[in-house]
Amino acid sequence: MSEGTTSPALEPEPAPLPDDDDIHREIFLRLPPLPSSLPRASLVCKRWRRLLSDPGFLRRFRAHHRAPPLLGFFADEDGDIEFVPTLRRPDRIPGARFSPPGRDGTGFLSFLGCRHGLALLADHARLEAVVWNPVTGGQRRVPFPPGFSGGHVYKGAVLSSSGDGHVHGDGPRTPFKLVLVHRTGELHGSIASACLYESESGKWGSVSSTAIPHLSLHEPGVLVGNQVYWMLFGTSVDNLEIDMDILEFDLDGQSLSVIQKPDTNDSGLQALRTKDNKLGLATLSKQGIQLWERETNSDGVGRWVPLKTIELDKLRAISPSMRICPATMLGIDEDNSAFFICTNMGLYMIQLESLQFTRLLDGDPFTAYYPYTSFYSAGLGVGGGDDRAEVSNIA
């Protein structure tokens, strides 16, 4: 061995990490909020597993990352509901893991929406709303409000009652709000009625009604501030023109109203939440996607203001042969400003800010897509042996 060369056996060992749980927690907080992150780190040793499965740490982890990841979406084809995962392995969650609540054979469940880690379904046979936590499997059934037995409950929304918009604990046991929209009448003369339920009081509020010119699309509602919005879709009496409007429910005032869309002939429209936390709209045409924002003056009068246009050439960047199918915006991920759109090459998710395309499905599209975001980490053993309930805190 030459001079100046140190034998490997004599090299100093690296200094051990400080024996301080707080330092470890600070490091763990910065792991990505993906389903595999915490479980894989917990396999290192019992000490790490103890730290990572602590409910207090899990609350800090969610608060640090704020927005949960998109785990996938629930696809609904005339009551045939399935979960379609969007993450790659090892974060991909099998579709069967999030199977909807069982049916009793007397009717079907329709999917109405999901938000803050909870999902909302309507059981038309039992006349009940079903608030379901896909991560834990827990559910809570709420009878329809009085007067909603006739007609058709065809729209709804669920959200956490907590101020930070997060569900803590087993979702159906934590405070939540749900809205149901009920429709009566004919195609060109319908009355929509909405009612708000708050789990803390266990009571329904007053019913608000308004005339609607059209039926509703199979799309999830969009939460903007304290208002929920759904697209309304219809045709003229002679079926020569397609028209759309927006149905608004104000959670504070518990009032229902209709907002007219911008003066545009675009066939595809999707309500969304803008960066300024205002009601926005994406309209689809042969030229591209036009983004709008609704502004309200001091007198409460609203108007639509164009924000920007995404040219069709940019949409074709991933393939010159891509064709956007008309009137096929099929859902919105309101937290990530992304929507689902049907093309001749399959279903894509488009993020409006980055224009990033994610291919989700080949073949024929479903009727509606409901994005599901949540913090999910199976394998930490928080709740016992069932890995569906092992992380009891979701956002």
C-alpha cells in the first residue's frame, strides 16, 4: 500500500444521525404526499414506524402539503360506477379498493360528486343520500329532505365543515355539509329545488327553488368560495340550437339561482374556479379553449371577462392527429385547475396553467368523471389490520 493511502478498514465511520425524533419528523414532513411515501419509510425500523403512524404527525403532514394528490376518478355510466386510478406504481391504488357501497337489489346508486375526501351518492330506492369515505369504507345515510320524494334528485355536492376544508378522522363521523338538487317538470319547463344538510345539527335547511331552462349535464359541481355551481344543458324547442347556463347554490344564504353563460356559440363548456377564487368558465370550440372569469361590481351585477385563449395548435402538441371532440368536457379537478376532455385518441386530463396532458383512458368515454383527491397511505397500521382504514385522516 502506497504512502498517503488510508486502508478502508481504518476510514472513519460516518457520524450517526442525531437521536432526535423532532429532526426525523421534520425530514418526514418533506416526503412527497403520495400513497407509497410514508408506508415505505415506515419499513426502515420500528422507531420510524412509530413516528410515521402517530396521528399528530399525520395531521402535520397534511397541513404541510395542503393539497392532497389526485388518486384517480370515479367514472359513472348510467349508475355503473367504478374507480379508475391515475397514479403509477407504487402509488397506484387498485380500482377494487374503492368499490362503492353495496346495493340491495331494489334500485341503483347514482354518483353525485366528491370533495375533501368524501363522496356523495343518491340511493333512489331508499330515498337517501349516502356520504361515503372511500379510504376508510365508512358511510352515513341521510334521508332526503321532505318534498324530495317525487321528481328526481339529480345533482348534489358534499364538503367538509372544517374551516380548512379538510376531513379529519373517519369522514362520515366528522362534520360535513351536503347539498341535494331536486327537479320536477318537463324538459323545457323544469323547477329545480335545493336544500342544505349540516351533520352537526342533523337537520335540513329551508328549500330554495328556481325555474331552470335546461336539464343538467352529468358533471360534478364546482365549489367557489361558498357557492356550488353546476352546468345546465339543453336544446331549443325545435332542437336546432344547443344552449347552456349555470346553476348556482349559495351555501350561506341557501338560495338557488341561474347564471347565464357568456355570449358565445362554443358547444363545450365547463365551470371552474380561477386562481383568484372566482367563478370561471372554459369554452371549447374548433379554434381552441377560451377561459373566462365572472366579475361582480359594487351593485352585485356580474359580467363575464375573457382571460386567455388556448389555441388548438398547442392542444395538438402531443400529436398532430389529435382531434378534440365537440361538447365533451366531462369533469373538472377544481383544486388543480384540470379538466377531462374527450379526443379521438382517448380521454385526456388537461391542466390549464401548465397545459400538461395526461392520458387516462383509451376507447369510449364514460358519461361523467368525478376526480377524487385524498391523502392515502395504506400499511401504517393506524386503525388496525384492514389497510383500507389504516389512515383515518383524509383531506
